[in-house]
Amino acid sequence: MKKRSDKEKDLAFLRGEFENVNNIFLTGYEKMTVAQDFQLRKTIYEAGGEYKVIKNNLAQKASEGLSSENLFSQLRGMTSIAYTKGDVVALAKALSTYAKANPVFTFKAGLVEGNVIDVKSIGELATMPSKEEIFAKLLYVINAPAQRLVTAMNGAGRNLAVVVDQGVKENKFQA
């Protein structure tokens, strides 16, 4: 058994994590093998997330008074958490891909930007484009009018040059 001081350190650490993170996924890991768990942890770390196996009552105490309190209030069974301070879509995609390959891994609920979401919403989140894709599309939309303007301006000069060149070739100009 853990000493009381160790439990208090765990509680303080978990509370600190919950205060700094607004993107959390609650998952079930029952019947997973060690190899599956290792692969899961690797997948989560590659997506920029963290993974912890937690005690339900410890998580409930650590989240008291925080935006994540509603998420942890109804925990049942063996629970683990995956969380990120970065791109929540990347983590959701990584977890969904892993869950498809390993049916023993299940979602329970999630917290995205401080809002509790259900399992269906996690699936929808996983199908969204990543931040980088959204930024690329936004930059394209912003740049498109400027590119069209430059093309139109260059087109007028180019057309004038073609007309002058044809006029010179056909000796239409006299000096």
C-alpha cells in the first residue's frame, strides 16, 4: 500500500495536470495485453499526448472545482486517461485508429476545450481535419484574391506587349 504522503503527491500532480489541460479522453483498458498497452502509449506520445492509468476516486478528488469535475464525477470500472495540451484532433485521430485495430480499448467520454463530450462526439472529432490542414486552407482562401489580382495586372501588361510586338512585326508603326 502507498503511504499517505505518496497519495497526496499523486493527488497534487494529477490536480496540476487537470488545471493545465482542457483536452482529456477517458478510456477503458480492460483485457489489454502488455504489448497492446505499450503500443497505445507509443501512439499517444507520437500524437503529442500523455497517458495515465488512474484510480477513479483519485481523479474525482483531483478534479474538484475544475472544468473537468463533471467528466470524472461518474467514473466506473478500470479507467485510464489520455490528454494533451496541443492538438486535440491529432490525439483523437490516433486514439480512434488504435481503437479500430484493438477492440478491447474503449472510449468512455472526453473533455474538449472544457466541454464534456460523449463517445459519438469523439468519433466526429477524429474525422475533422488537423490544425495544419485548416490553417493551410485558410491561407489559401486569404491568398487567392491577391493571386488573382496579380495575375490580372500581369495579364494587361502581357497583352499590351503582345499587341506592340505584333505591330512591330507587321510594320504598323512608323518612325
